[in-house]
Amino acid sequence: MKSKAAALVFCVFLTGAVVGGLAVHVFGDRIWPTLASDPSSLPTRDELLQQLGQQLDLTPEQRTQIKAAMDQTTSDWHRILLTVDPQLEQARQQGRQRIRAVLTPGQLPKFEAFIRHLDEQRAKAELRRQQQKDQPSRQDQPQKK
């Protein structure tokens, strides 16, 4: 009787761990990149600079200095992320292996297709981030008169 109860508790715990891990995995791979990489969801540097300029009545010199500070901060973030990305990828792969260990042979192909789709979405989001980063800002371009 005690072994049945222990087995039931273990199954409930394992199910919760798998569902929780999958939820974190899906949020981390699907939802967060969409929020972070969707240009319409976050203001660009230039939009932030324009808002600051209007709200704080910035001088042209302050605008230039703040733009440089924002660029340096972005550069710092990218440098930090380069050191963390390999660890995040390792954790992602370990999580996938833990999920694979729970799945049946019939479920594995569907899971692999699911993972391929997530990886494609991540790659597309990264490409959008790179394209947005590589686009010259509107304020850097010469104004038409």
C-alpha cells in the first residue's frame, strides 16, 4: 500500500516537473523572443531618444551624448549575452534531453518536429534583431529638404 502511494506521488511529481519544464521551455522559446524581437512591441532607440528629447527638452549636445550612452549600453548587453548564450544553449539542450527521456517512441518524432519549429522561430527572431540592428537610424540619415 505504501509503495503504491509512493509511486503515485512520484508520478504526480514527475508529471509536474515535465509540464513545468515544457512550459518554461515554450515560454523561453516562443513567447519571450516574440516580445523581445517584435519591433512593434518595443520602442526603438530613436523613438526613445525622441520621447526623451520632447519630455526633457534636450539640447542637441545632450541628445548626442544620450545617444552615445544608449549605443554603449547596447554594446555592453551584446558583449554580456555572448558570454551567457553558450550556457543558455547547454541548459536548453539538457532540458530537451530530460523531456525526451519521458516521451514514448511514438511521441519523439512529434517532439522533434515541435523543437525544429521552435528553433526556426528563434532563428527568425535573431535574424530580425540583426536586421533591425544593422538598419541605419532615421536620425543618422540626411534629412530631405
